[in-house]
Amino acid sequence: MKLPSFACGAWTEGTGDGTPLVHAVTGEVLGESTTAGLDFEAMLAYGRDVGGPHLRRMTFHERGRMLKAMAQYLMSRKDEFYPLSFATGATKTDSWIDIEGGIGTFFVYASKGRREFPDQTFHLDGKVENLSKGGTFVGRHLAVPLEGTAVHINAFNFPCWGMLEKLAPTLLGGMPAIIKPATATSYLTQKMVQVMLESGILPEGALQVICGGVGDLLDHVICQDVVTFTGSATTGKKLKTHTAIIEHSVRFNMEADSLNCSILGPDAEPGSDEFDLFVKEVAREMTVKAGQKCTAIRRTIVPAPLTEAVIAALSARLDRTVLGDPAVEGVRMGPLASRAQVDEVRRTVQALQAGCELVHGNLEDFEVTGGDRERGAFFPAVLLYCDAPLVNTQPHDLEAFGPVNTVMPYGTVDEAITLAKRGRGSLVGSLFTADDTVAREITLGTAAWHGRIMIVNRHSAKESTGHGSPLPHLVHGGPGRAGGGEEMGGSRGVLHYMQRTAIQGSPTTLTRITGEWTKGAATSTDRVHPFKKTFDELAIGETLLTHRRTITEADIVNFAGVSGDFFYAHMDQLAAEDSMFERRVAHGYFVLSAAAGLFVDPAPGPVLANYGLEELRFVKPVYPGDSIQVRLTVKEKTAKEPVPDQLPQGVVAWDVEVMDQTGDPVALYTILTLVRRKE
């Protein structure tokens, strides 16, 4: 049976002989994969011409709701993915990380799309920049979706998570995608894509999948496309230097396997919480997914006096890890993804032994529970020891992509930092210490060489997500050997699929373009108080200029009594005279309260509640005898999602400028209100 690809809106089988797809536990051939005959240039064009326009017409909030709906749908059908995941050699825990962890990225980006991005088809990046003396020429940055197709070339180790963690920010950013999973485990990725397409949630052209080789796909990429790659550094470099990618300056993000490290702090003696947590984490990272993780711990850096204790503790824990068929009760580590992977890991371990000593594991004699040791892709957990890591280069140069780890000693904290950096760029490093001084020294000493650093002690361990778990909120990537790229990272990941453009013009023009009022832009007034208007009736730039109020000493005394704020600058005339204010000043929060009294309409109306206050700055003192006035302007409007049994509403952001009798601003801020929408 040939595994079909989904190309140009249809499931299509390749022609000719394909690559066998093999069950990692039994060695059974499940089918074959080939893409011969696919028109890759047409696939790219289909994404650009069909999927792209559909997605770009959607706002961030609509795309966020799409991601949430898809995540919920995938969760409802998650049980269909587990049997295929077991065929890749994954245990139930491994599968949970891959399947439900991957779906979780969609939930996170769905939330970020609705909370951190506007209900618009574009994103405003950063603040307005004043480019002229009179304020009539300003600029800011606008981010819009690229008008190409994203090509995601993924690794074999996480067939679901590897796809979804890239696809979530891609779709939220408004780009269609072509998924190219690694052939060995492509049958699981293909199944999930099939389910996603069956849902009908994605617009036409938003998602395609290639099950097999990429052919001449990269020959046809253009400047509006994006290419991402996860896998070996060698393959990544070949792709990164592809002629079309260089010629068209195609955005290329690479996340390569790296020699990640974990460091045991000098304070973490055997018997301490940090020592036990360290051993547990290193052993777990060796055995989860049988060590086939780009973030797995490859180098274990420990104080020299503690090496024997660490090796003994790790060996004892690894001895309790049962290797075998993931479907068998009690099995905690499954096989590698393929026999080819077994051969590759074996060769690398033998090369590592040129500078390291084998201290746990036997490549020739190991037990397998419930699986076929000869036909399956089983490999034992292997622990090496390098007694001269500052001299021997093997553990810093060679990565065995399996359950293999090297313990190495350090004498001083500076030595530990040096060893960590010898990996020449890593996705992640971790540190186990209860000494925050050591934590600061090692973190700052190694941060330039890592994409992520996890510091664990007894206080954070219970809720720690683990050394090897990238999170959608934070960047996943690293410098140097790790590829130099960044994935996810919350909103940063979304912007990777967008073009940031500087726009310049008058404040009024920028307001019309962006839908957000810019200071200095034209305003409008109305005899009807803005608090008497519904969300739909309010116009961007609509302004209320209030009457004035004179601040008195009685106001200051009364506010101090009500608030309990008797700070000297407000209440002690002599102390105030010696201060920067030179005399008593009104409380800043009283100025805010008095300002609210000036612009709030007291009668019941469409304004439901104060939703928050942002970017508050007190820019000039207010003294007794000063008069204040408020200019209130509708800055931005965001409709909220309908909620059953709740009045339809939206959030209105108001620009607030509180001025004194000279016209100078004394306080600047943005206030948010919940405002009722029309039924």
C-alpha cells in the first residue's frame, strides 16, 4: 500500500517503487512511501493562490478561533493516533508528549491570537515614532502575512508535535503550509493531517502534506515563501545553502540536533533534593523517546568528586528501565524509529569510545521485553564517562541520537561553563543547584551558547516542565550547531511568517490605515457623551474635552484620609519643600480619580465596567490651586467573542490626557472599558 500525499486539494499516490515503512517493534512492513509524479511547483502555487488568500482574509481572532476548534477536534479523535504512534516505537508517555503535547501548541496559539493580537488582518509592531518636529510626520511598524507558502521539513522523532508546533504560528500568522514529515514515521503525520482535513475547519489550500521525498520542491520557492527544517545539522546546512533559498532570500529557520548538557551544581551533594532531581532528569531524558529528542541531555557535567556517585545513581535508575514493546505492561522505553537508526547510533557510540569509557550498557547483550530484538529497532541505554573532557573532543563533537549520554567531571564553576560551551551551540542546557549565586554565574556564562536554560531546585521542581520540553510560550532553537533559528516563542513565532513594514505619513493617515488612533490625528466631537454610545456607535478618534476642576488642599487632605496615603510629599509642607517638588503636591491617584470624575457620565448606559488601565505616566506635578482638564479619545475598539447568556460587548481603549491650566499634560494613560454592543 502506498501512502498518499495531499497535494493541490486531493489525495494523490506517487508512482513507481517507494521506500518501505517499517513497524519499529516487529519489523513488519506497513506500506511504502513515494512522491514520484507529484507536481511540487503546483503545490507551492496552490498554497499561494488558494490557501493564502483565504487565510489572509481572516483576522487574528478568527484564525485563533480556528486553531482552538482544530485543537478540540483533534483531542476528540486522539485515540486514533496512539496505535500508529506505538508502531514508531513510542511508549504511551512518549505518544502523549507527541500527540497531546502537539495539540496543546494549538490551544496556546489560539489563546495568544485572541489575547495578544488585534481583531485585524495585520499586526502593529511597536509604538508610534515621531519623525518630525511638529508631529505631522510619524511612523510605525506594520506586520502583514507573507503571500507565499510555508514549507516545513520535519524530523522523524515527533511526527505530530513536530508538525503542530510549526503549523500553529504559521496558520495564526496567515500563511498556508506544506508539511514534509520524515519518511520513516510519515504514516502517523499523514493520519493526523487526514483527520485535520476531514474536520472541514481549515480553509481550502491551507494545508498539504508530502509523504516521501521533496523532489524539486525547493527549486521553486520565492521570496514570499518560508522554509523551516528540523533534523541533522548536516542536512540542514545543505538545505540552507540551496540555490533558490539564497537567490531569493527565502526565510529559513533551522532547528538542528545539538549536544545539550545538564550541569550539577557544586552544592548538590548526594542525598540532597537537587542531586536526586538531577539524576532523575538525566535518566528520563536518556529514555523518553529512546533518547531520540533534539533536546535530550547528551553531556552530563558534574563536580569531579561526585562523578562516581552520579554514575552509580544513573546506572541504578537505568537498570530499572524496561526496554521492549511499548504495548507490553511495564515497558518504559521502546525501540528506535528504524534499523537504520540503530546502525547509526551504534557507529556513533563506537566513535565516542575513542575518548570515553563505557560504564553502563552492553551493545551486544541486552534484554528486550515482548519485542523482536533481531527485526525490531531496539537499542540499550548507554552511559559513557570521559575523564578528560577539556582534552578529548569526542563527546563535544559526536551525537548519538538515541539513549546515550556521557558523564564528564569539572573542577571549578568556570570549568563547567567552559564545558557547556564546548557543544558549540545548544538548544537547551539545564542546571540543578540550590545556590542562586552559582545559578546566576552559570546562566550568564552560558546563555550566549544556548537557546534555553532551565534552572531547577527543590522549589521549582514540582511544577517544572522538564529539560527536554520546549514550550509554545518560549523560543525553541539555539545558536551555532543548534541551527541558529527560533521556533514558537509566543508572538515571536507568528511574526516569522509575516513581513514587518515601516509605514510613514501623517497621524491621520496612519490612523485610517491602522484603525488605531494616533496622537496628532484628526478627531471628532459630538453633543452626545461618548459613554452614552454603544460599542458600534463609537468612532475611532471621537473625542471629549471635559470642563475643568481646581485642585485644593482640602482635596489632598480628604484623599489622604480615604486612601491612607500620607506620603510626605502630599502632607508634610516642610519635607516637601526639601524635595524635588519644592511644595506639597496632589496624589497621582487622586489626579486619576478626579480625571475620571470629569469624563465619566454617571447615568446607566452602554459602558458596563472599567476593564483596566495601561501605560500610566505622571509627567508633571499637580499643586493646590492648579486646574485640571481631560481630553478623552477613542483609540481602539476590539469586539469580544459572544458568550451565551451574556450581553454582547467589546473593549474600547481610550487615550486619556490630563492637562493643567497651561495645557501641559500632567498624566497620560490608556483606559479600557467594557461597552455593550448592539443586539
